Amino acid sequence: MARKLVYEELKSRNLLKNIELRPLVDLNRYNLLLIKSELNKQNSKVTLETDAKDDFYNMVRKFTMDKLLSYVKVDKNGNKVIPAEVLLKKLEEKNIDANVEYTLVKDEKDKETVQFNYKDNEKKDIEPLTHLISIAEENNLLYDFVLSDDIKFVAQEVNTENNIILRISITSKSFDYVYNINRTEIKNRYKIKEDYTAESLFSTLKKTYSIDNLDDYIAYSYLVLNRKVELQGDKAYIPITLTYGISEPCISHIKEKFENNNGFTVSMEPIRYYPNGELASHILGYIGKISQQDEIDKYTKDKGYSSDSFIGKTGVEESQEVSLKGKDGFKKVMVDNRGNRTETISETQAVPGKNVYLSIDSNLQKVAEESLKNTLESIRNGSEYKSKWGSYTPHERHRNATSGAVVVLDVKTGKVLALASYPSYDPNLFVTGISNSDWISLFPEDPRDFLAPRPLYNIATQSVSQPGSTFKLASALTALEKGLNPNENINCQGIMDVGDTKFGCWIWNQYQRTHGNENLRTALRDSCNYYFYALALGENPKSNKKTGTKITIEDLSKTVKELGLGERTGIEINVPRESKGVVPDSNTKKSLTKIMLKNKLEKEIEKYILDDKNKEDYDFNKIIDTIVNWTEEESVPSRTEVIKRLKQMELNAEEPIGNSKVSLADMIKFDYLNQASWSNADSLNTVIGQGQNAYTPIQMARYMAMISNGGQKVKTSVIEKIVSYDNKTVSFQNNPETEKSTFNPKNLKYILEGMNMASKTSENAKIFKNLPIEIGIKTGTAQKSGTNPVTGQAYDNYAWNVSFAPYNNPEIAIATVIFQGGAGAFCGPIVRDIVGQYIDNKAESGQNIQSDKQNDNNSENNDNLIGD
């Protein structure tokens, strides 16, 4: 009725445009089309014609196959299902030796996972897991493996953990979309022999329940209520909740209309309430009714929850569900033949759940969220942003800066003091069951734009992206650990030629200038790309002067891993699962290139068939595998050779097809084969935080904490303690976990000195001038490749900032990222406000931070330049 009133109001004002109001819609049919459409955007192999079984396999194959094979499923009795073991046995049964073996290792949360190795221990260009998947697929075993009784339920669980929600119901005998199952149940229940429309079903239901004479809206309400009663089955004595949060006038009206014992009552029921609305929503998470099969098994069957219980679905609500739950009360009652209670025979009081205390500082969290939101608005509009700690106006607008995150850690303990992801959501929407319209509002208008705002997406823990120049801290530490003299100068000459590619420092690319002589500290201060390029080459190619130290990819990878990048940090948020990221590695690069080539060919190979051929004439899987394996050849095939081979496969090799601007041969040769092996160009991109680098903001915050605390790797945690409901008994107290690194503390000190100098360059000096303490910062501007498929425009650069404070005695580490934020300097106001609030917090608690601000400016001759 509300929709009708809104529609008529819009119509009266001529505001409808392309909107129409349909009196009835078959939601099952509509939702099936909707989920198929969404899945097709993610995987072109899912179409309206494909069945649920094939869709399930294709989504697993594209998104979670590697995770499935790395997974270990443990049931309540301790029995294990190891998908990798199952697949290897299937290969053995076919007398196929994959030359791959596995071992079980424990991750940072003490959960077992699978680690793969080659049996012969020889180093190969392809990862053993990728090789195993390829071998199984080549021998047509992968499809049956995923859909087998041993694996399909595990695959469903892995999909759910990775937010791949397919709405496919899996039983021991079948796969089907839940919406098809619902429609079949409706046909069986009401003895409908043929397919139905929404209108014909509504007419059938009105006749079945003898309500033909009622207004359609009233009849619909009757049917909804009647269905709730039917679903209650033999549990008629359990009340059915019709609605929550009714007003006092409505309560009075109900009591007037309905007498006692007629089946309707108004009662006070406890529900979860979040008094601060959206504050810390990505930490807290949300609740919902038990619905998924794994939830039914875990909570209803194993823990005795009632089927209509609300449980934590994400965030701390999910990870601490058992502690928060307590024990339900129990009543044994006598009921009459209408299900009304007539007598209470016995009663057991409910036991409240435990109190879970978080490490979050509410004031700091509030400032982090507000400053992130306001800074994003400032960047989008090019407008001034004012706070207690100063004002700042970005020198350019970036209209697509709509999302971002910031994480604040205690550098000594790893405790999360604030974690903000924007946009956020109000978890109160979920406490009594979220409406369909509210649920839809939490997703982007067009999911093809993967940088569009997603309120449910926790950027701080899920999003992995290139860190830009913030990664130079790792490159600097690698060089120092190899013996680099931090005082030795390298002359930045702006641009250098490496092979057939030019690599320019940002100051050259933007202003046609150079930095001149740079040592390690000033190179960090000025974010000099040229300095780090020279370290990656081991020489300054313009002067042919050796640097004395050369950073190899193996050196860098070792340092990065010891700094905790590319691994989960251990925060107590299981759903959505924390991402691992990507560490620079030459073997991984080739594996990723092969995957990307395979995906590209799977999408487009069919359009390159010859005009006189049919699709049935080709074995596309064999063709794709053959082309992908060209990346393994010792020498890269020439363009002429690629054309020759493609013609032998009877493919159109030399002509661009459709919207493509290049031919199939050129695409394969120049976009993939030439890029598969590690090169000097890869090393140069990597040392400045581009190339094969991708990390989460929470990883970058821990990275900053480790550099600033003297080299202790901390385990991040958001749980402070867990105590009984009366706060008398402590069942868990957070004891910080640290792991000592091999880094020389002197080398870490050199880096902190460079970061402190960076905080005093002209742009940063303006932002941080009102802070009474010294800090250290490193900004980063990461190029984002690709175009927005919705607008056709190139994506803007990511803006990064990692920082610590105070400089002389670091206590907090901060990592900030803004999607399409333009430049790292634009993150500055967020850092400024957080540090300022931290100072205020300390003052309020009687722990004043001594002012140590120096009014010098050591930015030398680049004061008015804004760069990386």
C-alpha cells in the first residue's frame, strides 16, 4: 500500500519517467533472473540457459578453486576432509603423477591449511597448486571432483567464507537455485500443474482460501499472515512475531480491538540495539536469523539454538557469537487445543551472555570515521576541510573519491584503536531482519564498477591494492640490511632508460625537474623514485656509478614477508575473511600471467574462429591450454611464430575483431607472453610500490607499527577482554603477542628519520603545523590500471599514507587509503585529526605527551612541489 501511495504521488507530480508499478510480481522468478544477471557479470559462463550444477562449478572454478584445495574441513567429531587429498587420489586412480604433494600447516589463527610442494623439490616457473589444478583440468577430473559428494558441501562452505553467494541449494542428490525450489514447492502445495504467473497464482490462492471477495491488498495481507501460521507447523504454542517497534498509539488500538486469549498479544522483547548507529559497524558486524546450512549445523544441531534465533553474521558479532549468546531460558507449559498456554509446569531462567570489551577507543573511532568522510567530500569537491587541528584544501578535485579506510594500531601491542571503512552501514537495520529495499541499498547500482561504494565491504581488511611509495620503506630497509650506506648520495637525474622503457621520477614526470643528490633519508623525504630505481639496478645508469648495493626481487620478498605483508594479521574478524595480499615474487608473476591469459581466452577465443567454421569444430579447452603453456617456453615466441601457430589452430590471428583494437596474435604476444617472465622493469616498478604488490590497510598499519616499534611484529587484535555478564569473572584477557625480527634497529631508525623529514615538507608542513608533537609519515600515490566498465573512463590513482606518532617515542601507527583519491598528500587531514585526538585522549587521562615540535623545514629546493 505504501508503494502505491508513493507511486500515485510521484505520478501526480510528473516525476515517474521510466517507473511503473506492477500490482503483483513473482519474486522467485524475479530473484532468479536477478542472481543470474549478477553472476553473469562476474562469469560469462553463467547464462539464463545454464543449470545450477554447471553454474556452481564455473563459479568455484573461477573464484575459489585455489582456496578450496587449500582448505581443511573439520567436523564436530574431529574428522577431516582435505580436498587436496581427494583430488590427488583421483589422479592416482587414473595413473597420473602430478609431481605434487601437500603438508598441513597452521595459520595465524591456529587453523590448518594445505601447503603444496613439488615432490622433486626443483624450482619451477609455475606454483605447485596452479600446476595441480591444470593437470586435473587437462584430464577432465576437475568438474567431477568439485561436484562429488565428498567435496561439494565443502566447496559451498568455502564460497560462503569468501562472500560468493550463489543462492544454490545443494543436497545429496541435486543442485538447484532456491528460487526454483520455492516455485516447485508452491506448485506442489497448491496442485498447480502448469507453470504460473504472479497473477494466476494470486487468483488460485484467493480461491483456495475463499477470500475472492476481499480487496487485493487485504487479501495479500491475509495470505502473508496465513503463511506464517502454516510454517509454524506443530509448534503453534510458540508465538509468531508479526512486527517490531510498534508505537504507543498502535499498541492501544490493538488492545482495544483484540480481547485477551484471542491469540494476539503485545509483548516486550529484548533486541540488539546499537546506540551509536554506524559507528564501528565494520568491526561490530551485524546479526541475522539462522539460514545457511552451515549455520543450521553449527548452531541449531550442535549448540541447541532455536531455529528462529538471531546470530552474529559478520564482524565481532560473528566471531564472538558463542561468548555473547549465553543460555536460553526454558519453559514447560500446558496448552489448549488452540495453542494458547494454560499453565506453566516448570521454568528455567535464561543466563545472560558474556560481556566482550573491545580495544577500540570510541573517541578515536568517531574522529577517524568523521575525518575520513569529510576528507573524501573535500577531495571530491575540491573544497576546504576544517577541523580543530587545522584546515586544508586539496589542490585538485577527484570526483570519484567515494571510498576509503583508515586503521590505527598501538605499535607495542597490535591492539586496534580505530578501524574505519567508508561508506559504512547501520547494523540496527539487521536486528529484526533487514527489508529487501534496505538490503538492496547496501550494494552498488552497477556491480561492474568494482570501485563503486559498497557499504558492507570492509576496505580495511578485505581490499588489497598497490601501496605506491609507502612501500619504499620496505625497499629502503632491504637495501640497508644488505649494507647500504644511508649517507651515500645517488644523483637523481629525473629519468632513465631501461631497455626500451623510460622510467621517470615523479618530479620529472610532473615538473621536468630533478632532485639532485639524494641519500636514504632525503630520498624518503622527497619520495625520489630515481634513487630506488638505481638501488634496484645496482647502479645509476646515467652516470654508470655503482650504488654499492643492489636490491634483488629475492631480497625484497624476504624483507616484505618478515614485515608481515602478504599474510593475515590475525584480527578477530572471521566474516568477511581478511585478505592476504600479494608479495612480489617472480614465480607468482608467471602464474598470475597464465591465469589472466586463460581468463581472457575463455571470454574471447570463440570470436576468433574462421568464418567458414563452426564452434563445434574446435576443442577450445585444448586450444586455450596450449596457448597458455607458451608462457613456459625457454624463449618467448616471436610475433611471427605466434601468428603461425594460431593459423595452424585455424584461428583468425591477424585481424582485430569487434571492439578489439589489436589482433589475437598481438594481444597474446605483447600483453601476456612478453610480460610473463620477471624483468628489470618489474623490479623498478616493484621497489616504488607498483607492479606485483597488493596489501590491505590493516597490513600496512602493522607494517608501520613494526618499523616504528624497533622491529617487533605484532598480532593485531580488536578484543580487549571477555568477562561474565556481571563483570566478576574474566574468561579472556588480551595478552599482546609479538615476534622479534632480524632487522637491525639502527636501520629502522634511519627510516624513521626520513619519515620525520617528510612530515616537514611544504605540503605536509601545512597540514600538520598545528600538531604540538613531531610525527613521521610516508605518502603514496598508486596508479590504478584499467577503465571503469560503466563510464569507460580510466580509474584515478589511489592515495595512501602510513604514519606514526610521536616521533621520539612511537605509540600509534596509522594507515590510510582512499580509492581514486588522486595523491597521497590528500590523506593528510585524516592522519592529522587522529593524532590530534590521540593527544587529547592522553591529556584527558592525565598522560600528557610532551611537545617536541621543531619549527625547521628541511625540504630544501622542492618546497612548492606536490608529488608522491
